[in-house]
Amino acid sequence: MTAPMQLSAGGSLYERIGPEALAALVTRFYALVAQHPDLSPIFPADLTLTAQKQLTFLTGFLGGPPLYHQNFGPPRLRARHLPHAITPRRGRAWLTCMENALQGTPQIGEAEARELHAALARVAAHMVNTPDDGGTPDGKAGQLFSID
């Protein structure tokens, strides 16, 4: 789930979006996350490091330099998210915040925004680890644990 996006005729998605627009997107996204009632409880109050990690991850994921790997090691997204109850509702909320951030970042073209949204929709679905009722993914009561 962390393999970089494929190249297209215009280069990687990272090259087509550019580092400045990607940074603007991440800034807008976390401003929305901080205000979202379903998401803010599972994020730290200070989102500085979280935003930095997201930017470095997206840079490599979209075909740019592997900054996340260089600074934090392998992403292991699912394992890193296991300690948090990522419900379908939270997955949809995360994706809605990203969609709104994409719409609020005019430096990102419509085609690139659609491509990025489609890729992140798959990632958001992959991160879900808890049903909306608050139980474990298998429906049994219990506590999630990290294998990280």
C-alpha cells in the first residue's frame, strides 16, 4: 500500500503537483482534521510532526524522493494505525477532509486532484481497523494493539 504512484506521460504525480502545492495541501488538510469532531480525538493537539510525516510520506508515495523512508523508516501504514480506532466513519471523514483540502488548493489541477483522491481513497479504506460500533474488526469486544 506504500508503493509510489506510477509515472504517466506528464511525469510522476509528485512532479505534476509539485512540492509547494503538496505542502499547501497538507497544511489545509490538517487544519480541517483539527476541527473535525470524528478525527481530532485520535490526533495529537499539536499536528506539526503529524503534518511533517504526512508530507514526507506523500512525497514518496506520489513518486518524489523517499523522504519518509529516510527520516522515519518504512511507512508500515496499517501497523502504525492499529493503536487507533479507525472506523469506516473516520475513514470517510479523513477522505472528506482530504477532498475539501484538494478543492481548497487551486495549485493542484483537477486531473491531478482526481488521481490523488482515487489513490488516497484506497489508502483510507485500507486503514479501517474497527467497525463503526467500536468493537474489533472481527466484531468481538476487545482492545486493538500495535505490532509496530
